[in-house]
Amino acid sequence: MFPSQIYANISFFQPPAFLMIGIPGMEAVHGWISIPFSMYTVALSGNCLILLAVRRTPSLHQPMYYFLSMLALTDVGLTLSTLPTTLAVLWFDRRLISFNVCLIQMFFLHSCSVVESSVLLAMSFDRFVAISNPLRYAAVLTNNVIIRIGLAIVAHATMSLFPLPFLLKRLNFCPDKLLLSHSFCFHADVMKRACADITVNIIYGLYVVLSMVDVDSLLIVLSYTLILHTMMGLTSPQEHLCALNTCVSRILAVLVFYIPAIGVSMIHHFGRHLPHIIHALVAYMYLVVPPVLNPIIYSVTSKPIREAMLKVLRVTGQS
């Protein structure tokens, strides 16, 4: 597609486009493989249903459900950031993605991941305040405070990831290394296509992971440890059960997000000898599984959310 001999005498080469692959070694059955990607539909419909349920149910206009709405909105963004290119590759065998579009997709993909991590941290803080100091819960987490937290999360993710596309645009790329490993653009994957020193990109990528995602995960663990300590001080078994029920869904959401994220990180750093299909499948799990499972988790573990979602479905079916 981009013969290296054409660009042999060019000192600085920035590709007009990259070539994406789907599931390596299984290109002939991509149409069948894409059937499980109906999960994209499940992810979008489930998270949009949560957003509608919270919006249309006045009793859910509370901090904990506002944070759940933030999580659902982030999952919608994460799903939409990879849906077009993934289905284009698997269904229509359209593999080219322009360089600038690739950078835009990469920015939104990583931004949504960072936002989701921060929202999960905010949800753990919400439960800590609710359980440790229930009398001041409404006074601490007012609507203005929740709006400020949401804006701070988005601003932090945007400013932290804004340099990534520009760090890639300064690189000289190899004309014969323009085949991406996935049907979407990862920063780690794109920077490896460069014929230049990528030390700055590696360091900045590690900085983003360590300063945001790893710090978020440590603070989440700390929050739930403090919550557990507080729960041990409750005297009534009914209070124990009530506090535990409010935390179960959030802990499951944390596990659903961080386990695939850790898997992707481990694969990229220590799994270079593994078959490429393993890399691809782990990456798809990281991007698709959390948006699919989060609505299921909350509809099963939270009776108010389940009833509100069913009410929205009934109203929609009657209209």
C-alpha cells in the first residue's frame, strides 16, 4: 500500500494513512467473528437506558446515581470511539484509517478510559461519605460539587492526554511499518510504527498511566478499605447488609474495568512472545466488556435502577 522504495529518499515521512487489521489469522471469517460485536449494541442500549432511567425518575436524582450516569456516559463514549473502525474492518474489510483520524480516535479512546477510572474513584468517594458520615452526605455532595467533580475529571483527562497526538506528529514514521495491530488506534501501537527515538512517548505514556490510572486504583482500594473498616464498626446486621449492598455493584464495576486494563498493560509489556491473536482479543475485551457489563451489574444489584429501567422500557414499548 505504501511501498518503502517510493519514500526511500524522504528524510521525514508522515503517513497519509495506516492499515488496520482485525483478528490476525482469521480474516476470512471476520463476518462471523463480528457477530459477537452485537455487544456494541448491548453496550450502547444498556448505558443509554441507564441515562434515561436516571433522567426520568425524580427519586434517582441523588449523588450516587449522578455518578452512575457519568459512568454510563463514559461507556457510551468509549464504545462509540472504536465502533466505526472495528465494524468497518470486520464487516466491510475497509482497513485504511487516515493519520489524523487515527490520532483523534486514539485521543478519545484513551481520554474515555482515563475518565472512567476517575469516575470509579469518585463513586468510591461517594460511598465512603455515605457510609462514614451519612448525616452530612447531602451537605457534602451537593449538585454544584458533583458538577465540579465531573468537570474536573474531564478537564484533567483532556489536559493530560492532549500532548499525545502532538508527540506522535513530530515522529518520522517507517513507510514499511504502517500496519496497525488492531482495528482501532492505541498510542502504544501507533508509536511503534515510527522510525525514530520514541523515548519521550514511552515516558509520557508511563507518566499518564502511573499518575492517573495507577493512582486512581490505589485511592479506590484505600476508599473501600476505609469503607470496610467503617462497616466493621456498625452494630446492626441490617446496617452491615445495607452498606454492603450499596458497595457491591461499585466493586464489581471496578473489577470489570481494571482487570482487562491490567491485562492489556501486561500483554504490551511482557507478552511480546504471545500470538498476536491474544493481543487483539485482550484489547477487544478491555474496550467492550466494561460498557457491556456495567449496565447488567447495576440492573441486577440495584433495585431502584432496575425498576426505573423497566419503567422506561414499558413507556417506550407503549409509545
